[in-house]
Amino acid sequence: MTQALGRVAVLMGGPSAEREISLQSGQAVLDALLSRDIDAVAIDARDAGVLAALEQQAIDRVFIALHGRWGEDGVIQGALEVLGLPYTGSGVLGSAIAMDKSRCKQLWKGIGLPTPGFVVLADEQDLELAVIRIGYPLAVKPAHEGSSLGISKVTSWAGLIEAWQTASQLDDVVIAEHWIEGTELTAAILGDEALPLIKLEAAGEFYDYEAKYVSDDTGYICPCGLPAEQETALQNLAMQAFRATACGGWGRVDLMLDAAQRPWLIEVNTVPGMTSHSLVPMAAAQHGLDFAALCVRILETTND
């Protein structure tokens, strides 16, 4: 089977704010594929000649390990479609929808899936509208960033202005979302299956960049401890949300349980992290897949 996969390019790095994490993910994936005797090479997608490199190196398929804009928003997916190269993860449409948090949430709300209320913040009047419609506490976040970059919890007007300004430095589109107090969960998606849920216990206010990639104090609980029937229902919800956004292959759906045990969909990650702190490998391990086997399975989801 590994020979049938042909020569594989692991696209990593790239120009986004998540470049360093992408380099870590990409190297881990590359090492895993090589350990399974797959003919794999690394290509840094920051370089202007990335598409030419794919053709020059006679690449047969691509493992996308790019996080953030340009790699997760449908841009590289469109380029690979033009080249006729199979690639991992969601297609152009699914990538674009999932990367745009505001439109993703609009889609979910439109089909009746539970997601916290939100307001797009274009000017100071929108800030006032967010306070009136949603109230404190709020989560303020860039609409097109991942890894919790630029996210703030807001409990006051001064804090809202500061959070808006901070998020605006990373993105032209910023949203304010109702802050859900409760249990943070994540559902890894692999093919047509939602893997065991992971419960997240961050030392800080929430599962932010520090908790994801730096802190050793973050708790990852898998099995998550929920009753089997409830976990299955949440897995089904995650899969429904994933499919509704036209996503496929693999990914991760983040959600919350509030104090009344009501679920709330937060976002979809179409190229989740694959580092030592990452969640999809943890869920896969609970499911019986080691890291190398997971990488091969993801690669096998590419369509020829």
C-alpha cells in the first residue's frame, strides 16, 4: 500500500502566523511517513516556488501540514486542484468555510445547529451592539486565525475595546461571541468516524495558545468521562457540523458543554496540529492508532 501512495510532499511552514507550529507538525508527519517506508519529502510552502517544486520533484500526492491562512483557507487546496494533485483534508469549499468563523457559524445557525450567539465587530457601534445583544462575558477573536491566536475573554467595556484592537491587528474581520462557561471538548474526525472525545482542562481561563503548545499543566482527559450515550451524541453532532461545512478527510471540531450540559459548537479545524501537544494524535491513540498509523490513514483519505 505504501508504494501505491507514490511520492508524497509534506507541505509545512508557510507564511501564516502559525508558521512555527506548522513546521513542528510537518516534521513530525514527515518522520512518521518515512518510518513506514513512504517516499516522502518536506517542502516549505513559504517559498515562492512551492508549486514548481511539487512538479519538479514528481510529487504524486500532498500531505498538507499547513496551519492558518493560505494553508487552511482553500488557497493551497485550489492550487493543488489546478495541478491535479490529490491532497489530505478538506477541499476548497470546506476549507474556506471552516476558516471563516463568522460564516461557519452563520451556516450552523441557518441549519439549526447550536453555536454561541455572535456579532461581527466592524466599528465601535458594533461593540455596543455586542454588549446589548450578547452581554458579558464575551469571547473576542479574529475570524480567520487558528491556534487561539488573538482570542480574549472580555468582561468590561474597556476590555472589549482592547480585545477588539488586539484581534484587529491579526485580521480585518473580528467577532464577539457569547462566552460559554463549562466543559471544553474536542472531537477528532478521521474519514467517516469521530474518534473518542477529549476533555480539556487548561490552567488558565481557556485552552489558549499557551495551553495548546507550551504549558505542561494542561489536562487532556481521554476517555473524556462522559456517559457513553452522551459521548456518542456529541460525536454525532461533531460529525454533522463537520459535514455541514463541506469538510472531509480529517479534522477536528471544538465544542463546549455549558452548566446545563447543553452542547455548543465553537469551530472546525481542517488541518489540526500534529505536535507533541496535539489533540488528534491523542484521540487516535485512544482509538488504537499510533502516530505513524494515523499519518498513513490520513494520507489514505486523499482522492486520486
